[in-house]
Amino acid sequence: MKDFYGLEKLIEDNGGIENFRCFTQMGKIEMVTPFGFCMVSGDKETWTECKIDESHYKVSDGYKITLRSIDPMFTYDHYYQSDFISLMKSGWIIIKTSDKQTIQHIKWLEHLCGKAYVVHEADIVTEGEVEK
């Protein structure tokens, strides 16, 4: 069954294998051991820009897709192609359609009562500058 999930067409419509970019959340590399193993913070995942890495799985095989972060402080994740499509439709993977799309770190205050506030921080995917 050729391109059962429509993933190959989606990739082709967004720059092809070499130029396809998307955003997803991954854990950052916290430490590299002397043996070359990476310690990744799974509880501190944040948005990162990714590209397709076909060194393990070919998209045309219809099985899995590997996303590798462009930032070397992140690693990579493998997804079943059906899961990739589902995560994309639900907003956990965002296809990069413009060079204006970036990841920005934002902070905001939430007023509780009187002089009590909660400070929130997050990384977000945005199109353009976020109002400060």
C-alpha cells in the first residue's frame, strides 16, 4: 500500500525529505557519559525544530519516521507513521510552513489575590514576535 497515511505527500508538499521542518517536544540532553550515552531530561520536554532523519527508517517504507532536532542539545524520536499523523492533527507536532515560525520563551504573571502572583514560563511556537 503506497503512502497509506498520506505522509509522503505531506512531506513533499512541505519541501521534501531534505527541507521538511516541524516542531515537536523533546527532552534536552543533560549529560553525555564517557561511554557516549546521553542522559535526557524526560520530565523537562520543550519545543524544538526538527528535520527528518532517514538513517534508521525510510519514510517510503510506510513504517516509522524519525525526527531529529536541529539543535544538537536534543536527540531524536521515532514515531509510527500513523502516530505521527495523529500527533500532527492534535497539535503535538506542528509543520513549519514559514520562516517566521520560531520557538520563543515567554513569562507571564497570574494574579491570585492581593499582592500574590504566580509566575509562569513556557516555550511556545509562534509566527512572529510575541508581545512583551
